[in-house]
Amino acid sequence: MGKCFSTAESESIDFSEIPETNYFQAGKTKRDVLKEQYSKALRSFFYKQKDIVGIVEDFLYVDKPITTKTFKGHDSNVSCCAITSCDGYMVTGGYDNQLLLWELRTGEIVRSFIGHSNCVSCVKIFANDTRILSGSRDGACKLWDLESGELLHTYRRHKGNVYCLALSPNEKYFVSGGEDTKILMWSLDGQIVREITGHVKNVTTLVFTNDMTRIISGSGDSSIKIWNTETGECERTVFGHRKNVLCSCLSPDNRFFISGGRDKTLKIWDLEHSVLYKTLQQQNKFVRCCATTSDGKYIVAGYFDHTVKVWDYEGNLIATYKGHKANVSCCLVTSDSRYVDRLVCFCMCQS
């Protein structure tokens, strides 16, 4: 594990003898295990200088997660968020029926998007950062001009709340899911390309695969379904969650599909074989949202215990972020997250 400094008149402290460890221990994070190991080595070296031990320990662990900026502007709970491709701006939707565009550097509101008549439940930003797509509990999806705030198009067909959206990789289509148990595939001009049915309860989460050949959905019926984009037929149904599936995301290489739900678990699925790869369960609260880092190494999840947790794909809990005072309802990761200690995560909690 390398070396650390000591006093000016002594040799470096050698940590290389610390054995490799299985970090996944009950109730402990990787950070906790490493701290115990380093602390033991430090105290052995500085057994008469405990004050120095404390200073060195603080130096080694100042990278613990901290809140860097708080955004305030919605009049009610925040329900969804999305970030521009340049990582410079963020869009949030809330229970106050509006969308807000924020500048991340300053935390200032650039503009608001007014048009929905109920909670904005989901939002996506186009890759070229020119348009926004939103879905609402008013039953409508809306297309907006990001620069001007102008409403470009309204899409209506769902009966009841719209809970989720996914943009196709070529951004010529999108799918929406909602309370009526249907998945609708739209062209941007408002034509319904395909109506997909099969879930028996509300559709809560949707994802396109990178090659656009599959749509993956999660539902209140606790199932995950994989659909053929071209035909609309269900190719596979996967059961693993015991209660509602609330969120999902894909690893950047599309090897894994991640889902979270009311059964208090975060599950990693082998997408090619449709089998469960790993179940991550650390506490007794719902998993409300999840996202992956762009390097494909970590999964970020928001929980109903007001925390955000970072996991690796082997089930090791890397870090826990605390600071919200209510349920974490949405999370995302900026595209420059190369290392977990440089992870930048924006999460919006209710109230």
C-alpha cells in the first residue's frame, strides 16, 4: 500500500506489509477497514507519540465525503434531475410543477420552465444540450428549448401519471411509462411508433441499451422486462425484487443492469444472460435512485434513509454521503468521475 511520511529524523513508515483485505465486512466500509489497518501500523510506529498519530490519521482521511454546494429554489420536493453533457448546468424537476436550470459553478438559477400542471416526475437532456424532455404526473411529456425555455411540443396519450422517460441513443425517439402500465415509444414529432404492454402495475423506470435494440423496464409489479425495440415483444421477464422496482441504470459497457426498489436492495444483473450477479443490501430503507460512474467502476444510489452510497460491482461499500434531511429522490454523476475520491454527485432530496 506504499509509504507515508514520519518525523524528520526517522525513516518512512512502510505500509507494504499490510495484507490485502476483503473489504466487504459486516457494518464496515472499505474506508473503515483501511483506516483500521493504517491506524494500527501508525500506532505501532508512533507508540509514544499518540498526538502525532491523530494528526496523521486526519491527514490520511480528509477525503471523506462532504457537501460542497447546496441548491435551493424549488418551492416543494425535488423529484428528478439531469446534467448537461459539458457538466456545466443541471436541470431539476419538482413537486412545484416546474423545471429549473442551474449553473453548477455558481448554484444560480438560469431559468425556469413552466407548463406542467402537476409534479415533474422525470427529465432528460439531449446530448447536444439544446433540448429538454420532461414527464409529469399531469399525464403529459413535454419537449423544451434549453436556451430559450420555449415549449416545443406536448405529448399526450397516457391515462394517469407519467413516471419515467428514456431517450433513444440516436435521440430520434423516446419511451415513456406510467400509471396506466403502458410503455409508449414516440417520435419527436408526436407520433406513437409503438405501444408496449405487459406489466400489470405502473411502469416506474425505463432504459435503452446502447445499441438501441432493447428497452428495459421496471415496474410496481416487481418485475423487470426486456423488450425488443423493433417488434415491441417481451423477450425476457426477470423476477428478483420482492416489491416495487423504483429505479434502474446500465453500466457504460451495457454488461450490467442495475435496479433498486422497495425491497431495500440494489441488484446487479448480467444483462446478456438475464441472471442476478450481485445483491447489495446494507440497511433497512428503500433504494430510490441509482446511477453509474462513467468509468464503469462504481454505482451511486440514493436511499430513503437520507444517504447516498457508493458501491463497486463486487458489493463493496466504498463510501456513504450524508447531509440530506429527507429522502434522496434522484442522483446523477458528472462525466469526469475517474476515482471514487473525486466523485461528484448531485442529489436532490425531498423538502
